[in-house]
Amino acid sequence: MKQKTIKSEVFEINTSLLNKAQKTIYTKVSNNYRFWETYELLKFIYKNEINFSDIFMRDFFNILIKTNEYTSKIMSVYYYTFFPKDDDMSQIQAITLNSAACKILKAIMLNKPVLSTYELEKLMFASLIIFLDESFYYCRFKYPSKLNKYIEDESINEYVNAINSKNDSFEFLWNLIETELKNEAEIFKDNPKLYKFLSGES
């Protein structure tokens, strides 16, 4: 579908227009992660009227919820390991690191090549798979079974290979992922304690 122009005013999802499957995802995300990038991504999709399938929305956001749960656990264990002082930014930076995947996915929808919605779904899964695999932050992330199902999907693997080969059509995608990985490296450079914690050296 043709992408809508993004408006600057505050946007809230009209839940009365959602079907049962959509409401289930909305409830999970809004109740637990309203102030996280995952909720902003959900709003972005509905604001721009991108008609993803219910199956995609269910599986995709359940995987993103798992990454949020991972970050919450990292923050909690870090806190009880180090009892950080008020000026320790590690927990805030963990949320920033967690937001990177959503930033990439939003950029894909803004800059996507001419694809059907079905193809765009596959491209977004492929991009998420590459980022999670390349990101040091997610080194302890246990992939949910749903994600493993998509990793084994041959049609998605075609997109994974195209992105990794820096195919002209998807070079912008690799650049997006590479930029977020560089940002991640800078965060760890400035916060060696968080790096050591994730690498099991703490």
C-alpha cells in the first residue's frame, strides 16, 4: 500500500478499529512497554496505515516483546550485581541499545524499495535476524521458537543473503544496520562495565 505522509501531531491508536488479534498485540505492548520504542513502532505502523498481516504482527511484536523482556532482565541483574550509583547510565543505555532494532525497522518502512506488503514483512524479519545476530548486546538473548522458525524460512533467507551481499537494492539496509552497530560499539566503549557484564567478565 502507498505510504502515508507522517504528520507531526500526537497520534494515538484508535483501538475500536482493531480486530481481536490486533487488540491482543496492542494490549501487550501498551500495558508493558508504552514508554519503549516498541510502542512507538506499533503506533508508526497504524499511523501510516501499513496493512501487515495479523500473523506478521502477532509473531513480529511477540519477538520484539521478548527483546524487551531481555533488556528488563539485563537491567535488573545489572542493578542487583553492581548497585549502581545515581550517575551510572548503564540501565538507560541498555534501553537505548534495545531501541536500535526498532529504529532500523522504522527506517525500512520509511525508505523501503517498491515491495508488496508480503515482501516487506519478509524484509523486516530478515533485517531483524541480521541485526540480532551481529549485535553484541544480544549475545545472551535466547531466540524464541517463533524467531527460529523465521530463521529457517528459505524465502526470508533470500533477503538475508541479499542484504549481507550489499545488493544494490538493499545496500541502504546494510548501512542502517552498520550504523546502529557502530553506535552500539560507541556505547560499550564509553561504558566498559556494561560490556564486561554482558560478556560474563563481571
